[in-house]
Amino acid sequence: MTVPPPGHHPHHPHDELTRTARFVRSHLPMVAVALVIVAAVVLVGQDRWRRGASVFGVAVLLAAAFRLVLPEARVGLLAVRGRGFDVGSLTAVGTAIVVLATTIDPLGTG
């Protein structure tokens, strides 16, 4: 067990900020993907479902790109299986979503 240095208060605000900053930095790829997904949900909520679906597919492709280029320690929650499986499955699903969203008949909605 480590002993904190003298004068160290266990709930110092700087410690919380540092811990939060480390957490955000280590999960930044997932946060970026989540923000793109939020944008997709907003578009769908505004009756722009085709554009929202396309943006959702782009979010999945972004996750695949992060999983491909980032080391295991930095990829965070995007690592599920092995790198090859994750990249392959995310790329296939993201591509399928984008293709379907861009080629489906708008059914008179323009």
C-alpha cells in the first residue's frame, strides 16, 4: 500500500480533474464515435432518416479506423475481439449501413 505524500488531501479537486482528464483521454476514440452517433440521432429526430442513417454508418466506419490505427491501450471500449475481427466486422457493418442508406428509395420523401 502506498502512503500519500504529506499534505495530500484524498479528495483534492486537482486529483479529480486529473483523473477525469485521464479517463477522457483514454476513452477519446469512443467519445468521438459517440458524438457522431448523437449527430445521427439528431438527424433522425428531425425526419432526416436517410442522412442520419448515413452518419450512423460513418460513425461505425470511424470506429473501425480508430480500431485499426490505435494501439490496444488507447482504443478503449472499441476493442471487443482481436484487431482483425473488430476492424473487419465494423468495416462490413458500417459500409452496409452507408450503402443501404444512400441507395434505398426515399418513398416520396425526397
